[in-house]
Amino acid sequence: MSHQHLFYQPVGKPDYEALKFQLGSMRGIISMDIDGESSGVSVDYDDIYVSETQISRCLNEIGYRRKEKC
């Protein structure tokens, strides 16, 4: 198991229901945590089952963009 971490920021109004549905339906997602201050989401995943590209493509469709968390 290779544990990886990504952070996404919403573009516009966040859609938490779509976010939960999209991430919940992907194999290899370990956890997600919504940051109350920025409305961003931290995603922990196993890159054996899902790639960064797959996650980004899925979340880009619902208005989230990858961002380096400061």
C-alpha cells in the first residue's frame, strides 16, 4: 500500500454532496477531510488502486482544482 495525499480547492461554491459521491465511489480513497476555513478538501488515497490523474479528472468535473496546501 502506497499512501498518498492531495489537497483540492473549490472554484466557486463548494458542492459537498457531489464531492462525497465522487470520492466515495472511487476505489482506493482512504479518507477525505474538508477544511472549514478554505472549503478545500484533503484526500488520502492508495496509489495502487487509483491515480492522482483519475482523482483530479473526477474532481475537476465538479469544480475542484488541485492546490498545494500552504
